[in-house]
Amino acid sequence: MAESDTFLTSTDFKEFLNITDAIDDADVTILVDEANTEIKTQIKPFAALTTLDDTTFNFTQAEKAALYYAVSSWKELHKNNESATFYEKRFQSKITALKDALAAEPTENDRTDTVVISSDYRSEPLRSRERFFD
């Protein structure tokens, strides 16, 4: 899968949460790295099947999923369990939709031609041995 190594940056995360100071930069970095790792782990089974670069719609969905994962972890860290649950549900929804979209994407290995399957001639009775009576 030709992809960017990061789906979420610390800057995007801080902008989403309106964090303007540098006090929590260590926590932010850890959460962003964890979110990027989680997304890579979740979509790894699709790595050989499709491309996911920063120009595709699926990449944008992966970015949002990473953001929701990191925000959920941030809210949990700061004891806001209601918001953490909300963003966790959004992450689960987004990652499920992303996996479904990646699985549905046609690949080079998909067959598009009709395949004819014939049975083995030995499994059919010989026509010459059949007797027809009127």
C-alpha cells in the first residue's frame, strides 16, 4: 500500500481541540502516534489489495478515524468519559466503514470475466447405454 506514514499530525489534533499551549505536547505526541499506529494496524490486511495515498477519499476517512481515536483517548485521559465514549463510537463507525470500503474496492486480482465451469465427463452417464422405450 503506497501510503503516507501519518494520518494525523499533532497540529491537526491540537487545532481540533483548540489547544494553544505547549504544556501537553508530550501527551499529544504520544496519543497521535498511538492513533496512527492503530489505523495502520486496522487497515494492514488491505495493504496488498489496494492503494491508499493522500489523494483518495479512503485516506481522508482514515485521517478522521485517527482523529476520533486520539480525541477519545484524550478525553479519557482527562476524565471526560461521556465524550470519550462518544468519540470511541465515532471511531468504530468510521473504521468499520473504511474497512468495508477498502474490501469493496476492485483490485487487479479480481476477476471480471465470466468463468465457465464444466463437470467432469466421467460423472455423467454414457448416452449410448441409456435405453429409451416408447
